Amino acid sequence: MKKLPLIAFSFILSTGMFAQIGTGDAGALIGLPTATDLAEINAIIGPSIGSVVFNLNDQEIYRFTSTGWQRSTDDQLDSEVNLTTPIDVDESGETTPTLETNVQQVIQAIAPITSGAARVFYPPSIEVPVATNGTFTLNLYNQYTAQFSSPTATSPAAPDIPVYAANELHYYVTFADPAVFNTGTMSIDANGVLTYTVIGQPLDFNSLINVVFVVK
């Protein structure tokens, strides 16, 4: 008589441990409570924090928090992805730099640096005639596109060099030899045409003029 309770208990355990869902037996699955839409979810009276509901309207799971119902996602937004070790990416040399702690902060801090550096470049070397005094013009944009569009040599499988349109650039002369050029009257129009006046010839047959392009 004393063995019966033990046998019954053993049977209950074994059925609980080895029970399986039969093929096509969808009714054996336990589902979340469902709601037609968010309005119906918000109308639930007295939900407990941690309660979950499946929204049939947008096919998303909503969870109840201290601030109300929120869609439960695993989007991993940039502001939600933390760095393993906070780092500083934009205040090198500062005594007390501000450390970035997530991906969004890193992007915001480094974007002005990388975008600014990529926008400034030097055009290829060109010859500026200075053998005779006088006022002349030189199309800097045409000189740039002529060399960038048809390089003398390229590495294997190298693509074409990207070339900007004339109206996509700002043009600058950052230095010109004042003994050779009248730097006070030197000018560049919006299409990259440089107007310069030669007032003397360089003593060693060479002179410097530095040109910089900036992408608008």
C-alpha cells in the first residue's frame, strides 16, 4: 500500500519531462495575449509592469513599463550600442577630454573631422607661364579635369578618379610669390578661371603658386 503514492508521483514526473508537441499540433503552443491595435492595448485596466501583449495591427510585442506601454524591439540603435571602453575621438591634447560612450556619440564627434578633411584637396601640378610681364588667365578647373580624367599610369583594376563639376568647388590661391605676381590683383571666378598679373621673372626660373580646391 505504501508504494502507490510513489508510483503515481514517478508517472507524473515522467509524463511532464517527456511530453512533446505532436506534428501539426499547433493548439499545444502557448501564445501571448493579443490585442487588435494599440488603442485596445492602452485601454487595458491595471496592467502590471512586465506584462506583454501581442499587437495584431503591427505584428509587434508591447511590454508595460513604468512609463506605459512600449514596443519591445531589438533594433540596436546607435544610441543603444555602448562602447566597451569609452574613448575620446575629437579632443586630442585636451587635459580633461569628453569621452564618447556609445556609437552615436562617436559618429557625431568624428563626422565634422572626417568630412572637413575629405573636402579639401590640391589640384595636380600645372605650369604657369611667367616669362613675360602682363595680365593672363589660366583655367584651373580645366587643368584639374584634364589630368584627373586621363592619368599617365594607373594600378591594376584602378577605377576612374572621381571628378567634380566646376560649380561643385570653391577655388583658392593660398600662396603666390609676390616678387613674380601682383598678389593684390590676383582673382579666381566661380568656374575656376584664375586671372593673374606677372610683374617680374623668378631668378631661378621657378616660382611657387599654391592652389587649393574645397568641395562645396
